[in-house]
Amino acid sequence: MNIDKVIDAIANNVPASRPTTTAKIKQIQLESGLDDYDFLDALTYLESLGMIQIRKGNLQIKRINISTSFPK
């Protein structure tokens, strides 16, 4: 499932301590193996669950804030 791929990719690229933040957007997307549409769809779903917060600038994702509810 795409959600699991994104969760695993994020977990591999951020420290275990929560809350935290990352700007490794391209690396996370590459590790997930998803295209732009499916990657954004998965991130939006995780945001709706309160696990992450997507930060955008110039119509691009710049940072992802990881909440304490995100799996370690």
C-alpha cells in the first residue's frame, strides 16, 4: 500500500524523536517509489490523520513536520 511505503520512507529519513521536521522531500519520494501524484495523495492522507503537516512554498512541498503520533 502507498501509505505504508511513505511511512517507511519518512521513518528512514528522520530521527526517532518526535516531533521533528524534515526537508528531505525528494529522498523520501525516491525511497517510496511513488510518482508525484501518488506521493502527494499519501502525504495528504497522513496529514488528514494528524501524523504529519505539509509545509509548502512556491507551490512545492518544502518541509514535512512529523507529529508525535507518527510511528517510530
